Amino acid sequence: QVRRFVASGGALFSTDWALRHLIEPAFPGFIEFNDKATGDEVVRIDIVDSTSPYLQGVLDSDDDPQWWLEGSSYPIRILDTDSVRVLIRSKELGARYGNDPVAVVFEFGHGKVFHMISHYYLQRTELRNERHQQPAARYAASKGVSVSPKFAASAQDLTLGEVEGATTSARLLANIAAEKKLRAMEK
């Protein structure tokens, strides 16, 4: 049913264990779990395809994005290098587990499959440097967003790293939804 849904123009967004239990059976030959489950850790990521509509506005050149790998996450091995586009990768992930893709996309029929390692809704932050430990208001200022005194007072416990992680994750998901809507409107 999932395969038919995507083939007929649907968009599938999947994470982590869906790789072995949904993506591999429904879409064989594109991507697979490399059988080297991760530990519970955070890795730096790099944007590979900055022209992708999924990644527009997600990161700026000053950002130092981190990605949480929940314990037992499934690293992504690409089987069809002509069809699968890597959007985000991590050198640290590749060095530790043999494959570096964090987020990938491929077309199937009239639809698309977007898959990423770990869970979108469970992202956590690791404050690796002085910039990450700055107050959340600094992140807003760096993006040209004014912060009300009320927000600044209520967000005193938030760090720039935490807000950066949440903001980039939310923007990525919003871009996926917007791209799907644009494709639907073009039909």
C-alpha cells in the first residue's frame, strides 16, 4: 500500500527503523540499513545539496549543526547512487559506522521518499563549543529576528545550540511539506 501511495504521487517521510522495516521491503534497491546500529550520540552534519528545496533556509554559513543519533539508529547505505540524492551527511557518522548519509531523497513513480537517520521529533542538542552555549537570544539576533523582552526573560535557560537545533529541524520538515504542496499544485 505504501509503495502504491508513493508511486501515485504521494510523499513519504520516514525515519530510522523504517529503513529496514518499511523502505527496504517497499522500495528495494534504493537504500538499506548497513547493519551497524549507532550508539546514543550527537554528530556534526554538513549540507550536501544546498539547492534542494528541502534545505532552503535551514542553515546559514555561521551555523554549526548537530544531529542526534538515538541509540540503535540505522545508518543509511545507498544502493542506487543514480537515483538517491544525499541532502545531509556527517563525516563523524561515516567514520564511526561506515556510511555518512543523514538525510536522503529519491523519486519513485510520481512520488518521493524522504528518509533520515534517527527521529525528527526526538532531536537533542550537544553543546560542543562556546557559540552553542550562548543565550538563545543570540541566535535570534544572528538571524535578524528581534526578540521581545518577555521572550528573552522566559528563555533564559535556552541556549543558542538548542534553538538552532530545533529551528533547523522544524524548517526542514516545513520545507518537505511545502515542496509536496507545490508539486500537487503544479499538476
